[in-house]
Amino acid sequence: MKTKKGTLKAATALPQVSSGTKLPKQKRVVPPSPGVKTSGAAVDVKGKYAKASSRRIFPSTAGKLGRLGKRGNASTKKTQATSEMPCEAADEDQGATEQLAPRPQKRGPNSNDDDASEPKKIKLIEMKKKQRKQERKKHENKFYEISKAAKRIWEDLRLKSCTPLRREELLAQLVKVVKGNIKQLIFAHDTSRVIECMEHLGTAVHRNMIFEEVKDIIIPMTKSKYAKFMVRQILRNGTAEQKQHVIKAFSTQVVSLLHHVDAAAILEVIYNEHANALQRSLLLQEFYSRDLALFKKDKVITFADALAESADSAKMIENLKETLMKIIDKPVIRHSIIHHVMLEFFRNADSNSKAEMIRALGGSLVQMVHTKDGARVAMQCIWHGTAKDRKTIIKSFKTYVAKIAREEHGHMVLLSIFDCVDDTKLVEGTIVAELLKEPLELLMDPHGQRVLAYLVAPRDARIFHPHVVGILKEGDSSSTSKKDPEVRKQELRKVPASVLGQAIADNIEELLTCGGPTAIALYVILTSLSTSEAAIAFKSVAKLLDASPYKICKDQESLHLFDQGSARFFLKKMATHDKEIGDKGQSSFCGVIADEVKEETMSTWIGCNFGTFFLVQLLETGIPKAIERVQSALEGKHSVLKKCDFKGADILMKKLQGL
């Protein structure tokens, strides 16, 4: 029976059901179109759809995954013939539909089935962001639960308030969690800290357990951003055998590992802090040649020794040069192990190889001058480099000059520049100008004051040790320096001589009370200047003495200059210098003191032993003005001098009586 809309109406009567009963949903089956025969898993297309004589088989849509991941049912397109089916065919289809099994009901929230006790599985899309993150971590990292438990223990273990007894309990719990999995946990950013804490706070038993698990992966650990700290912990807290094992792990891999930033840092720590002389030599031998890398000498040898034993020394030098060339532009150029190898290269290479290395280093030397060997390499480059090379090196020091001047080894590089660079205008504009921007800081620094003193008193034995002078003399044979050394010295001292006197005068009190080395530097600098250049500093010292009459003071912060060792040294040396050179002019140091210090102030100096000795020195200079001022100041003080119980008073009395 056909309706207006063309749908089929079942001819058979449906069974009567009550209004409250739900019928199961029934699946509608549409018969195939004419000419289309369905069988099994494929559809055989005939008629106008078969374009060739060959037979094409299309897979059935039944069982195919749909967009939402559900399997669909086989269906065909409705045709005009389907809508015009007779009622009998429709009745047969309806009967077949009634025989289909009903679709299973979805479980409701109040279902009382046996499976209701099972936990409900939440879909990923229904989870909160934090839950999804945890699920993802569980899926991606099979050690997620272990790391989570370990970190929970670590949070309590690392507290300063954790008692020793509680710490033992937590360490025991942590061992149970991480044992057997340390190899994997040590490379993660969070769990690596847990293992490091266990190494640091644990006992020898815990450290041995950790070492046994990681001893076979030392090299991969040194390359890791996080595991490398565990290697440092082993080197710091491990036994001698464990340290030896770590050092041996680098065997035959030293050169290649220096190209890796993290591994190179560990190698630098080993070389500087943990390796003995033999172990250092074994590490360095890998640079010399491939044969020595594989078959090392069990004794301390240098590159010169290796060259003497080599059949082809030129090839060995060339190989070392190529190895160093690959490292020059990398951050590892700052490491001292590289500096040592480079210094050995410069001491044994021919002039052509040196020139090539100097050109390659160029502006990289500023990263090397902080170590002893690195500073020596920089000095070699300055001594043997061309004028162009020296200019490149000096310009690379720009903005770093003051810092280099305060370094224990770096300041030697500046001294070598003053010795052999002919372009004094370049040195003045780049090096000297930057040094004189902050003279007070340099004058109070034990290394900076030597740099300033070298400008006006080069190689002065009063401040420069013979060993230092011997090192600097190596550059005197430089073939690239053409200017007369004396001319170079005079050109370099002009600007500093005019500035240092004023700088000392402006900060005289701080400098005199700073310490012994500063007093020596002041003495050397001022005695190396002319009297006109140093006059302003002399007046500053005299005014400082005149403004503070001597009185005994127990407060260490308010001590008189006569009670401070550095100031006493300076005053004594300056007065002795005037006596030695026989300068009896009014512009000499003692002459300025006699002019500027009032008699009332000078008379108070007899209250201490040094004061009386200083007055004796003023008398011994032979300067008429000084003798007259001392006699006038002590007039009527002879009775006081007789009562003094220190030696200086007796000597002063005899001097006054002999005049």
C-alpha cells in the first residue's frame, strides 16, 4: 500500500502492545537495485557500469570504518524501482526485519547489571587539561610512576629541617623506588636531581650502588645536559678507584669530546682539579698523534719529547695544528687544557706554522688570557705576530682592558704589548686610555697597580720580580719590533705620567691606608715621575699629615697614618729616596712636607716612635727649609724628648744637639 509520500505501508498487522512498552529499534534493509548482485564481501557490477570486458570487484561497505570509527552496514542507493516495490515484497522485508536481534541498550547511570561495579572509563576528550597531561606522560614515559614516586620522596629528603633518622628512612624508600632504573632516570631534568641528592646526602653504600649502575655510561652522561652533574658528583665524592674509572673512560676520546660543550666542561674539571701529573699527560698525548692516543706512554712526556721520538716530526706538528684549528672558533677555546696544548705548539712549531696559527687566533685571544698557559700563548702571538696581527689582537681587547689588567696572568699580556708594539698611538688610544679611566681601582689592585707602574717604571726591580722580568725578556728578540725600546718607553709614559700624579693626589688617603702592595706601587710611581709631575701628589700627602696632629687612638678605624704599616712604609721610603738622590730642592717630597705642615702639627709627632724617626729623616735630607722647620717645631720640647722611652727620641735628641 502506497502513501502520498511514496513510502511503503506494511500489509500485515503489528502485534498489540501497551503504551508503556518500548519496542526495540529495527534496522531498515533496502534491497539492491536491479542489475546489482551482492554476494559475500564484494559487489559484482554489470551492465552499463562495466566499461571493460574485465570484471571489476568493489569491496563491500559492510564492516568499513566510518568517520567516527564505527562500522557501517551495507547499503545501496535507492532507485525508482525500490520505491515502486509491490506490497508483497515489502511484507517480506518487514518480516525479515522483525526477526533481527534488538540493539543492546546503553548502560544508564542507574543500571543494576553485574558489570556496574567496574570503574567507568572516562574518554580523553572529557578529561580536564591536567588529567590529559598525566595520561600523555604515562603513555610516553614508562618510568612516569617511578619518577613521580621518587620526586615525592625527594621533596622531603632535600629539606634542611629533615632529621638524620628521617633522612635514613627516606633514603631507604628512595633506594627501593629507583634501584635498577638509575640509568634511565639520570638523563631526565627532574629525576637527575633526585639521584644527585641521593649521591650527596647518602652514605658510601648509596654512592656505590649508584656508581655500579652508571659506570658503563660515563661518556653518554658527560654529553647530557643534566647527567653531567652526576659525573661531577662522582668526581667530588667518589673513591679513588671510582675517580680513576671516570678518567679512564675518556681514553681515546679526548679530542672528539672537546667538540662537545658539556663533555668538554667535564674534561676541564678533570684536568684542573682531579687528574695527577701522569693522568694529565695521558690526556694530552691524544693531541700529539693518533699512535700516542692508542699506545700511550706510561710516563709524563711533553710535545717536545713526542717530537724527538717521532719519525716524522713535521707531520706531527701539522696534525696538531689541524686539530687546534678546528677548536679555535668553538666555546671550548676558554678551557685550560686547550691553552696548554697551544703553548706547547708555539714552543715547538716552525715560524710558518706559528704565523698561520696567530692569524687564526686573532680576536679569540681575549678568551684565553685568564689562565697561565693562555696568557703565555697570547704573549707568543704578540711577540711573533706582524703589525697587522698585533693590531687585531689589541682591538679585540677593547672594553676588556681593565678586567685583563686585574687578572693574575692576564696583566702579563699587557706588559708584553707595552714592550714590543711599535704603534704607540694605537696602544695609547686602546689600552692606556681605558686603563686611566679608572685609576683608583687599578692602583688598589695588586695586579692592576703593576700595569700602571710599568708604564712609568718598566721592569723596575722594586716592584717586578726577576722571574717576571725574565719572562718578558723572551720578547726582546722579536724580529717584528723595529722601534728603539727607549723611544717606545718615552712615548708611552707621557700620558700616564701626567694623569697618575693627579689620580694619586685625589685619592691619597684611601691609597695610603689600603695595604702594603699599594704603598709600594705609589712609591715606585711617584719616584719615577719628575718632581713637577709628582708635586701635586706630594702636596696632597703633606696636607693630609697637617690636618691630623698625632694622638694615641685605640679605635682601629681612626688610626693616625703613623700607626698604619702601609703609610709608615711609604713615608719612610719617600724620605729615604730624597736622601739617596741628594735632592735638596723645595719641590722634593721632604721639601714639600716642610713647607706645608705647620710647626704645631709637627711638634705632636714626638708622641710616637715613628714620628721621631721621620723627623730624623727630615733632618738627614740636608734640605735647609726642612732643618729649619724641625728645629723651630721642637724648640722647648727637649724636656719632653728626654722623658720619652723609645729609641727614636734618643736619636732625635742627638741630631738636634749636633746641628
